Amino acid sequence: MNKKFVNVETAYAPQVLSFEDATRFLKAKIEIGIVPIDKVYILFGYRHISFNKVYQSIGYLGAGIVF
């Protein structure tokens, strides 16, 4: 049976903790995936990074091997 997983990460920094002229920093990521066989995973994810403006907002597909 395939195992499924969800990974969610967020990071936020207000102006007082941001570098240089940034008024804030925001990073958010969500990944949804399956483990079809032991130590192998396939995932689909979405990542959003912004500071003063949107720096990156993109979906991605990935795979990995754990050893």
C-alpha cells in the first residue's frame, strides 16, 4: 500500500528582523506526495517567497531516494 504525506513550512519576519530595505519577509511551502516503494518518494509542491514584492511563486514536481 502506498503511503501518502503532506509537508507544510512557513517563515515570516517583520521589518525589524528583515535585511536592508525589506519591509517584511514571507516564505511558504506545501508538498503533497506518495511513497510508492520503500525509500522512494514522488511529490508535487508549491512555494511562495516574497519580500516587498513576490520574488518566487511556483509549483514543482520532484522525486527522491532516501538512503
